[in-house]
Amino acid sequence: MTSLAIQLPDDLSQFVRASVNSGGYHNADEFFVSVLSTFKEQVESALTEEESAKLASLRADIQHAVDQVDRGEVIRDFDMTAFLAERHCEHAARQTA
């Protein structure tokens, strides 16, 4: 799990403490995980089917890339500037042909 530090206005900080003290949550971390999970569900449920499919596809592509990196399947010494310059030249040549 990742740690994240945030600063809250006093009124929101008091609300979090009151929510934890009421017994609804064990600690502030649990409170924020619950609130953010609920918000995430609301945002994602507002997506159209097409948007949800795109989101799922993007997540799968990202996970595939992360898995490749974890396995060491990466291109070493890749020069993005040179790669893009080469693509630009190829594109320009096609436009003038």
C-alpha cells in the first residue's frame, strides 16, 4: 500500500476525527480508503459502456506493460528524441511524395 500525506482544513480534520471516534472506522486511513472507494465507484458507474470498455482496455494494457517491465522485457538505451525525429522525417517524406 502507498502512503500519501495530505493537509486538511480544520473543519474537515475534525469531521474525520469524529467519524473515527464514533466507531465507524478504526483509523483515519480506513476512513479515507472507504470514502475514496465510494467516490471511485460513483465516478466509474457514471461512465458509458463504451467509456468503461476503454478504461478496462487501458488498464489491461498498462498491466501488460508493467508485467513486461517486471520480467525485464524493456528496450535499453532507447532515445525517444531520435525515434520521434525519425518518425517526423518519414511522415514529412510521405507528405511530399
